[in-house]
Amino acid sequence: MLILITNDDGYRSDGIRVLADAAKALGEVTIVAPVDEASAIGHALTLKRPLRLEPIAEGVFAVDGTPTDCINIAVTQVFKRLPDLVLSGINKGYNLGDDVTYSGTVAGALEGALLGIPSLAVSLRATRGTYDFSYAAQAAVSVAAAILRQPLPPRTFLNINVPKGPPKGFRVTVQASRNHMTSVAERHDPKGRAYFWIEEGQDDWHPHDRSDYQAVRDGFVSVTPLQPDLTAHDALAAVEALPLWKEAGVR
């Protein structure tokens, strides 16, 4: 069993090392992760500059790119075949609800799923001080073992979020949603020129008993099945009913 582990916090992150150690119970582990932190980079793929693969230690490689880059470099240059499992994490901070679209951690698992590899992303609640990744690692390995025994539908992967401390159990969840409030702070350099920081907005989560946000708030590990297909299937009929199509002669 060949297991590929990546993240968006970089290969030096404590979270990736704890996850790698736990995953050794499932098979042979190889880390291929960014040289530097690549948080909130989403599913970006580097196309306009070369990428370098640097051996760091036995079974540990660094790529000067994104988590998506790491998956592709690992498959083609390190394994030279598809691994049996992709684990992405453990991220410092939740990746819940709409935030999965920004997450480099989730993107690592997404790329694995696109390649047909059983994949999951795992994130832990952000805390002050020292992180205890042990419960998140145990949860990830338990879920990984389950999907290896009973595979998910094609092009499906799992997004796992773990609360702080011993969890009460697992919940299968849906993505939460919230009111998005963009917060951009304007500042000025010593020459008076404006520059900007995009900051996290204080957005309110919409109540939903089965959401990933509610699960971790209640002390449970949230397990959300995701897929690359962003088609709004429920909206197809509404789009087909638009008057534009009759006017343009489109079927």
C-alpha cells in the first residue's frame, strides 16, 4: 500500500508529520508537500514557471509549488504510478462550508480524486499554543481504512474536520453556508502609497443541523463527501426556462 501525504502548511508542519506517523499503520508513507506555506491557495496549478522537487529525508520531498502541484509531481516523478491513498493535512484550522473553495488542503484531496485515487483532507480547529494533532490523525486513519475497505463512488473524496480535544464521535455532514462579508483593510507605506490586506470577515453561519460547522461545534468529527462536479443540478430547469434561449434559437 503506497500512501501519499501532502498539505498546504508545508513539509515542515508538525501536522503532516503526525499524520504520516499514524498512516504508517496502513502502508508505506511518502510526504510530498510545499516548501513554504501555501494556505488559501485553492486548487491552483503552477503553469508559468518551472517546479523543483527537493529530497529532504527518506520518504520526504518538498516542491516549490502548490498542493495540487505536489500531487502531480509525486505521481509522475516520485511514485511513477498512482498511489493507493492520498491524505492531505493535518491543517491548522478548520476547512468548513464555503471555505473549502479556498483551501489548499482540500485541493490536495480534490486532485487525488480527479486522478482516481481514494483521498481525504483533514483539518483541526485552530488553537493558541501547542497543537494536539493526535485525535485528528486517529480520525483520518480510521476513515482512510474504511474507504480502502469499501471504496467511495468515483470522483468523490472526504473532507474531515476535527474539534479540539477528544471528539464525541463521527457525523456524516453537508457543507455549511454563511453570509460572506469581504473585509479589506487599506494601509499606507512610508511614501503614502496605498496597499491592502484581505482579512477574514466575521461571517454568520446559517443554521443547519447536519452541517459540518454544527458537527464540530457539538464536539464531533465532521466527515463531508465532496466532488469536483460544481454543476448546480437543481438549477438546470431554471436556466433552461430563461427567455434568452427562445430569442437566440438555442436548444
